Amino acid sequence: MTDKDTSTSLSSTVMDSPMGPLTIVANDAGLRAVLWPGDDPARVPLGETAKTTNHPVLVAAVDQLSEYFAGDRQSFDLLLDPIGTDFQQSAWMALRAIPYGTTVSYGEQAAAMGDKRKARAVGAANGRNPISIIVPCHRVVGSNGSLTGFAGGLESKQWLLDHESKTAQLSEIETVSTQ
């Protein structure tokens, strides 16, 4: 997908999360955005949205995010409809390939996209990721393992990484104990 017309009819709802209310935005083509409290409207330009709780894409997104926060979901199965350049779309696809409970550096993500020298460009594309959590830009860290910029704030990024680490470990323990 590339830059698209943003005038399509968008629906939104707000859900509670451990990091505060998240605004979920979708249209009939799929999920358009997961926005943080106080998210800068210029980061993900959307235009007007109609508030609703019964749009099927929003219902599915809220259900799956709730399962994720409860530790019962490690991957998402949702139609996605993010707006971005071809490069941004490539970066966001690479994010979706990062396994749950793991991290990679911006350089590693750039290398997976074919050019390790584009780490800064990858960081900029990740910063425009409109579908936080579901397209897991929180799994990308600095080359030394440090937490770096995140639209939801570094505290939220740390919470997400800790949550995934804990639930991934519990999942491994449950797998071993059932064998």
C-alpha cells in the first residue's frame, strides 16, 4: 500500500489499556490506527472519524488487544489499512516479522529490509507507524539495547516489552509442562 486518500469513512472507538486509553480507528478495508493518549495528530493524520463501538474491524481489534493485554494473545489476525509511503510500508511489514517477546535493533531491521545503512530511515518510518502494538514498533531498540523514541512514551514501550517477556516465558513453561 502507498499513500492513500484519507477521506474514506473512518470509525473510531476508545478502549482502556494498562497504559491509558487507546483510540482505535478503522474503515471497511481494515484497521487504520491505534493511537496513544495525547498522540500528536500530525504523526498519524486521519481527519474526521465517527465514534462507534459496533464496527466489525473495531470490535475485532478491541477483542484481540484485550486478549493481548491479558497475556492470552501473541499475534494479531486483523485486516490492516495503514497509510504510508512504500518505504514506510516496507518498514511496517518488517516490524510484523519480529517475534513476540523479542527485540531487534534499528540496524537489524534495516538489514532485514535489505540495507543495514538505512537504520535512521527505518527509525523515522517506525515513528510514523499508525498501528501501534499490533504492528510492533515497540520491539525495536537502539543498537546497544537501549529504549529509544516511541509514540506512546518510553514507559509504555518498557511496559509492552516487559509484558511480552513475562507472557512469553509463561507460555514456554506451559508448553514444557504439557509435553
